[in-house]
Amino acid sequence: MTKEDERVQTMVLGDVEVIRVMEWQKPFAPAAGIVPEAAADAWKDNQGWLAPDHWEPDSDWAVLALQTWVLRSGGRTVVVDTGAGNGRERPGMPPFHHCQGDFLDLLARADVRPQDVDVVVNTHLHVDHVGWNTVDADGEWIPTFPNAHYLIPAADDFHYGPDNGYGNGLQAVDRMIYEDSIAPIHQAGQAVLWDGLYRIDEHLTLESAPGHTPGSSVLRLASKSDRAVFVGDLVHSPIQLLHPHCNSNACLSPEQAVASRRRILQRAADERELLVPAHFGGAGAVEVRQEGDGFALGPWATAKSVSL
């Protein structure tokens, strides 16, 4: 489990403060289940740096983090992905079924109050990226961030919403996720659907990167000489940087996911963007270098913990 004093961390990129809010970091599932196309030797050959933050050798389980990134940019507060949420019906998803976490307390430690959040970004609409969009108010799901615009990829809203039968009916839980975490945002008039490119401010731009889901997206940060890209579930494990052709088990369109991953990783290497995935443990973010047909890891990010 994550050390209590390391669950809220901060760093500064140009004129943007970046706050990491980590609900947990733990062995999540067998490595072959998370990235099934990665050979077993790929994990073993890189054990020196994968363990313990990204892989547990004894169990052969991948270590993942559930976390949110909060950006203070241009006088506004932007929340990127909102975790799993509390009190949700998520049958068939044990890590997220009836969760009871302290996400709002962690935000408070970072001096972030729900009413002060201006923008919420859902990089895509999977269960662990939208849960704290809403909270339970006497049996009714209402927006957690009452004054925020929620930026939702239009393609995901269509796919996981009623128009496309809640993800084509592939998982019954997709309807539950939409009804408790997305539909209330629409009902409150706080949803902003977008596609292609969407500029939040002078430092932050959303960009479609489909494949993992139809509307999967990344958030680019450019401020002064610093560059970063918040990539959601473009990668789940650093093993996918070394082997970018390997998808996670949840990528809906495998070929499209590989194309998006290679494109975003190539640009990160070319432009020296700090790569900030949704589920990396350890430092949580890393520089990427070109190496042959794939990529290599550069320096990991440095951040300081926010005192309890």
C-alpha cells in the first residue's frame, strides 16, 4: 500500500502546479492479464527497475496506482480523471465494487475544495476514471464539483451512453457507470462534449487518441520550457514503453490503440514531454527516449510530498 505521507505530491512545470492525488498503489492483477501481449521474459528481463513499483516478481502481478492529477493553470483548477468513487454498484469488478475511499480528504490535503474546481477532464469513460464525478446526496447522484465544466469525449459519451446501448451491451456494468457517474453531469448542465482538439487555456490542450476506447484522449501541457502529456490509459505499465505494440486487456480497438500509443510516445520522445499515465506507481511520470522500434525510459519525475 501507498505510504500515507506520499499520497499527495506536487511539482511545478512552467507556470502550472501539478498535484498528484493517489488513492492507492498495489498489486492489481496478473501481469499477463493486464498486458497479455507482453512476453513473460519482458517482465523478468526488466525486473531491476519494474519491481517493486510496477511489478511484483513473487506473484507475477502488475502493480498499478489509482490516482488523479490536479493542475493549477491560468488561475483555474483542473482535475484530470476522478478515480472509482464511493458506494458504487460494480458487479464483476471487485476492486471498485462498493469502494469506500478518502479521495475528498486527499483533495483537501492539497487545498482543493470541490466548489473551487473549474474544469474536470475525463480522459475516457472507464470505471476508474469517472467515479468521483458524482457523490451520493440522500440517494441521488449529483456532481461532486458543482461549479465545474466536465470535459467528456463525445465518442465515449455516445458509445457508453444510451444512444449506443451503453457500450453495445458488452458489459452490464457500463450502464451502471454511465447512469451514476455521467448522466447526472448532463442533467446538471455541466457536461461539455468535445472531439479532435479542445483548448482549455494557454497551457493545456486536449487531443483525441482513440483505441483504448472510442474517445480516449490525452492532455498536453506546454508552459515555458516544460512539456508534459497526461495520457490516461494509453499505457498501463512501463513495459508498454519498451513494447508499444502491446495493448492492455481493456483496449477495444487494438490496432487503433497501438497507432495512438506509438504516435503519442514518438511525440513525447521528440519534444521531451514528460509522460504522465493514469496508473503508473512509483514516481508516476517519466521521460521517454527513442530506442530502435520502441522506446526507453529516461529520468523519472521528481515531486515533493504534501505534509499531513
